[in-house]
Amino acid sequence: MTNGLLFTVVPLMALGVCAMGAIASPGKKAVLYHASFRTPYQAGVYEGVIPMERLRANGDFGLGATHENDGELVALGGTFWRSRADGTMQELGPNDTTPYAVMTFFRPERTLRIRGPITQQELEKKLDAELDPDHRIYAVRIRGRFVHVEAGNGEPQEKPYRPLEDVLREYQWRSYKATDGTLVGFRCPEYMRRFDRVGYHFHYLSDDKKAGGHVNGYAVDDVEVAIQELGGFTVDTPGHGDFYGADLVTQR
């Protein structure tokens, strides 16, 4: 949206702050782009006002919600997919919209081969030992064979919208066993709580593009974990819509 406010947070080291106050050319690390942010989405702002074409201009890898919270959004390789509560999948066009999404240009800097079976908790603990989870932001792709993935999606919502906490109780959850696919996600530190989900946040997309959704649990069999450290984050606020009537103070 051309009327939106673009807010950027980048570590000073990445900007190369000089002794006299001049700022050197920014580093080339990709950043985490937010189309709106998590607090209004949690408050029930499900009106899609930011189109896929704007997301695509800011990344080829990411996740989020779709208009009216009708299913879940996952972007992989520059293609955008919606997974619905009825279990169907739909490729989204440039004019489809989101109330909230996070994107980056994914260029992994390191990969790990993990052979299981290994639970979600075991794998994420192993990854945290290799990363700096208290300070850094990471894009994470887990691709391969899974013992199982539990993924969920919601029905489209109608106004007056309810808070996300209430809507999540009605999500349709499916357990995909012995499945091949990709977890698309990010690992954000505690200081980003108002902007994004803290810790690991994944959406699933099966290799056959017939299954997906917000991940509630998983275990891996034989996967490649690809990791990219991001150099900061941006927040693009909507230029109009329900965002401006939302309670952005009391939401946690």
C-alpha cells in the first residue's frame, strides 16, 4: 500500500556506524519484511489490504494469513499458496490479499542433514544450540521426509471479527503421516514479541501441493535444514482498513 508507513529496524553493526556519525553502505543481508504485524492480527484484523504482488516484491519465502483468515498462507520459491480448512489448496494470484504476512528473499547460508526419527522439540533444541536465538532473526526451511506433520487452517471469518485466540479454537487440524514436504518458517527472538511470533513459526506445504497449513507439531525422518541469518526487519503498515480501529496496546 503506497500510504503505509515503512518502519525499519537494523542492527547498528549491520549498518556500519562510523565514529563521526556517518553511516556506511548497508550490508547485503536480507531482512524480514512484515506486511502489517502480529499484534493487530491477534486482535482480529483479518481484512486483507496488502496484495500478493507487494509480498512478492519483498520476498520469495514466507508465511502469513489470507483475507478474512480464510486458511493459511505459505510462500515458497516465489509461489504463494492458500491452504483451506476443508483440506484443499489454492495458488494465489497477484491481487489476492493478506492482513498479515512475513517474507524474505531466502538464500540459505548453511545446511544441516538430519536423520531421525527426531521430535520437534529435539530438533529445535539442536538448532538453538547452533544459533543465537536471543538476539538474531533466522529464516529456516526444513525439507524432506517427515514422520508426521500436524497442520491446521481456519474457516473464513465475518465481521465483527473475533480475536485470533478464539478463532484458533475452531481450526481444522489434520495429521499427515509419512509425508514429503517443506516447513517454511522463521525463528524470532523475544524482543520481537509485538511484531512476530517468538521462537519457531512454521507453515507446511507438501511436495504434491495437496496439503498445508499452520504447523502445530511435527517429527522428522530424513530432512535438510537450511538456515539464513537476517539482518533486521521492516514493518509495512496498511494504508487503510480495520488496522486503524484495532486495540494495539492491550494485545500481548
